Amino acid sequence: MTGKDQRRAPRHKHDSVIEIFDVEGKVAATGRLKDFSSVGASFIVGDPVVMPDKFRARLRFLDKGVIEVEARVVRIIREKNSIHYGIKFDTCKTVYPTGERKDHWR
């Protein structure tokens, strides 16, 4: 092993929110985003979450807006007080370009 990062896309550290949706479209869980790239992300939750094979999620960034993804879990690391999930994106689209929707208060 060379020690060189073998990832397909550079990772960016980020402390933001990820929302996981159930099959009915309701928020089933929220987590704290650790890092992300164009192909995946990792996040932390305090309580265990039953994750389906494929799921929908939203990532909220102040500088990039709200991004909606379809993803699957590729890694789970259990620690004493949290669970770390690594996910791979199947699809990714920007829902609101920057910040929240402008007509939200109408």
C-alpha cells in the first residue's frame, strides 16, 4: 500500500446537516455531515438508523445550496456514542442553488 489517497474524487470536510428520508418521503433521521465529494459523503448519527439498501437524502450547504441525492451505504463504523456512515451517490441534483428557497415566506 502506497499511502497515497486512492479516492476517485477529492473530499471536502464539512460540518452541515444531512436529512435521510423514508420511503414515504418523510424525514426518518438527521445526521452531521463530516465530509463529501462529488461521488459520496460520510456523516455521523447519535442513535442507530436502519438504512435501506438505497435511500434519498438532502445535504444542506450555505455556499452550494440544498443538494438532493439518491445513495447507498458503503461503510458503517460503530463507535461508543455514535455511528459513522459512508455513502455513495447514485444520483445528485441541486434543489435550491444557494441557500433556502427565496419564496419560502410567501
